Amino acid sequence: MKIKFLGASQVVTGSNYLITTDKYKILIDCGLFQGSKELERLNFEDFQFVPEEIDFLFLSHAHIDHSGRIPKLVKEGFNGKIVCTKATKDLCDIMLVDSGHIQETDAKWENNKRKRAGKPLIEPLYTAEDAVKSLNYFTTALYGQKIDINEDITVRFRDAGHILGSSIIELWITEKGKEIKIVFSGDLGMKDRPIIRDPEIIEDADYLIIESTYGDRLHEDVEVRAEKLVDIINKTVSRGGTVVIPSFAVGRTQELIYELNKYYEYNNNIEEFMRIPIYIDSPMAVSATDTFRKNSDCFDEEAKKLILGGDNPFEFTNLHYIRSQEESIKLNKSIYPKVIISASGMCTAGRVRHHLKYNLWKGRNSVIFVGYQAEGTLGRLLKDGVKRVKLLGEQVIVEAEIHSIEGFSAHADRDGLVDWLKGFKKLPSKVFVVHGEKEASHSFAETISEKFKVETIVPNIGDVFELSCEFSKCYSGEVMVPLKQKESIKKELQQVYDEFESIVSRTNKLLDTEFLKSDYDNLKNSLIELHQKLMDINILLGE
């Protein structure tokens, strides 16, 4: 069994890993390279494998740097199965089609320049239609279900606490009678963040692939970040300025809305003139927020409590959602104080570039970065203090105040990653450190090695490693058999109750070996599905 690192290795983009066995070829993620022109050119290179030979793709979450080349993969011959959580599929329905539109627009823009220069025209990486076709290959699973893909491959998705639907992927792969467990951390979130649950703990692995985006630094306290955000907004408003927040449409935007909802809805000491309009100016962010509403089963207890109490955390009196281009243009023609939250989060595309063009040169305004800024992006340049930038063909001086609040990051910091690793009861024999810039990955690899005495490897893009198993096979569970959705909830409740009673009647020892082997996983999977159905009913009743 071999693993090849094809992206997100000593860079924070293009997540893509190939596992090859004697029978199968398996992909984990198939993300778009974003950032510098050199990185983005990699999207147009041939895949380092034959797409039609890939049997399965396991997708950790919907962010474009993890999912964005799936339409290209399907376009070039992949016809296997893409497995992810339901919320990830729901977000990909929006994000991949939007990415297709961007690819078409970028190609059209480039071809206009090529026509004038007499150069040959180019094709988009893929189209919106290609993205729609790729969605037909998706199949979904619920958190915690252990699913036998076939006799040799078992998978389970665990909550990574990063964005809605994000997953840690547990893979059990059998080759020549020996089983190896590979765990892919995906992007791990911070503890105690609003809306999303904390990352789940994994107890064992033979090999671990772990992210390291912030593996060499610490974040601000969760409470401090919200106070800092409001403080910057209020100071900017007091001098008559506008706040522009470049934000990732999925995850970060919804978290900002949630925090601002708590501030404006539950703070009776705010003067009315300080309740300035908050604009969400990103059609994809608006659609993604609707998807959040439909997947509240993924929320943490605080968010669920708000919803059950009748408070929609994604709505408050001074919050406005902008979809049309005409409404977006009007925002820059108005002079009153306001907050504009717009994509993209790294300022590489989208409406935020227009808002920056009209607001960067005014000293009374502020720009707040609330997420990771990759090398080579406009966001990174502004964060690093550049005094002049080129935007939409014009040179713009930077007079606005530039702020960065890293506490809003959806990625765990160094200590958060270490705490997650402490949850392992059986440490992996090797840890591959990925999804971080060179300094961060090597720094975190050293941290792991010192604290856990485990061999760490920081692979380069293109590196291949052979995985072997030096121990006997351990039991990993029975096949998950989905419940039929033909009966009423009452009948399903009775079915689970009868099944439980049947099992109890056969054994008085819940930890009996035969019980574990034959019934435990099936019952647990059924209960997970039942819980999901009850949450779905609760959401329907609330609409």
C-alpha cells in the first residue's frame, strides 16, 4: 500500500492524496490550488494519476482548496463514488457551481486580452455545467456511521469542527489479509467556537495525516476576538467610516453573523445610531447561510438552544443580505457608516475587490481580516503592510486601517492541535504533517516529535511512501445497513426498541465479544440515523 502526496504539502492549498493498494486507487480530497500565480498554474497540469482508474474519493469538507478540482476530475474520466457528509454535499452544490462560473469568467477575461495580443485562446478549467455533472457522483454518510465500502475498505466520518459538515476521515484498508488504519485529520477547528461542535477525538491509528496551518502559532482568546471585532467597528463608525471584512463565504461569514447577532440582539446598552447596517454582500455566502439553516443538526448545543428558543442566529434587525450586483454597487455610492462582509476571504476574486477599491484609500475606513491569508494573495499583501496595490486595473493607495483578528480562524492553533493529539490512546507509528506553509509544518512536526516521541514526516508534493502493517488484524466493525425510510417515526422507534430488546435478551454483558462483533455497530448506526431523522423533523416543524 502506498500514499502519494499531490497537494497541500508545505503549502496551504490543493489538498489531494492518493492511496494505492493491490486492488484499489483511493483519493482523499481533490482541491483547487489557490494563492500565487505559480500555485494556480498547477490546476491546469495533468493529474498525477489516471482519473478513470480512481475507485473512490473521500471528501473531508466543501472548501474549494479541498473540493475545487472535483469537476475537472469528473470531466477527465472519473466515474467512481465520492463519499462525504450530507452538509458537505449541500455546500458543494453551491460552491462547485460557483467555482465553475468563476472559471468561465476568468477564461473569458484572459481570452479578451489574448485576442488583443494575437495569442491563442484558452479553455476554462471547467464550467458550471461540468460542476453540476460532478454532483451526480456524490453519496452521503452521517457522522459516526462506520460504513463498509466493500470487503476491503471501511470508512467513518467524524466531526472536525472546522466548518459545517467538515470531517476527520477514518479509513480501514485491508490488503493481502492485513489491515491498516489511516486517519486524515482534514482541517481541524478550534474548541469553543460558536455554531460548530468541537473536533471529535480519535483514539487510534496506524498512520495519521494531520494539518498544520497554524502549527507554529497561537490564536487570541475566543472572547477577546469578539470584543476586538466590535471595538474596531465602533471606533470606525464613530469617525464616520466603513468597515470592509473580506470573509470566506462558507463558515467564517456565518460565524461573524452569529457573533454580531449576539452583540446587537442581546445588548440593551447600544445607542440606536450605533446599530449600523451590516451587509452580507456575497450571493454564495447568502446561499451558504441558507444551507446552514437546513443543517442545524451539525450545530453545537448553544446554537441549538437559540434555535429551539425561537431565535434565528442568522437574522437580526440591522443585518441585510445582498444578492444583486445593482445592490452591491449602491453600497459604494453611499457615504453612511456600515459594515460590508464580502467574499473572497483572501481578496483573490469576488465583490470584495470592488469594495476595497472604493474604500482602501480613505483613512477613516477599516479593513478587518478574519482568516488565513496565503502567500501571494492580495489579502496577504495588505496584512503585511503594503502601501499601494493594483485593483481592477487601477493603482490604489492604502490609507485605511488594516486589522487582523486570527481568533476567528476556523483552524486550530498549535496548542489546539496538540490537545487533539493527546486524545489518542494508541498513537500512530508515523505522522505526516501537511496543509501548512513550510515553516509551520516543520515547526509543528518538531513539536509532535518532542511531545509524543512519534516519527514525523513533512512530505513534499509528489512524495510517495509505502505503508506496511506489522501487527495482526484487529476487528473494525460490521457493515452499516441503512434503515429504510418507508415507515413512520413511530414505527422506526419501535423497530430500534425491538432490536435493542432482542440484543439484550441474547446477552447480559454489553461488552461480550460476540455482541461487539455482530450487533453493536449496526445498532449504533441505526440510532445515529434515527437521531438525524428526529432533527430533520424538528427543523421542518420550525419552518
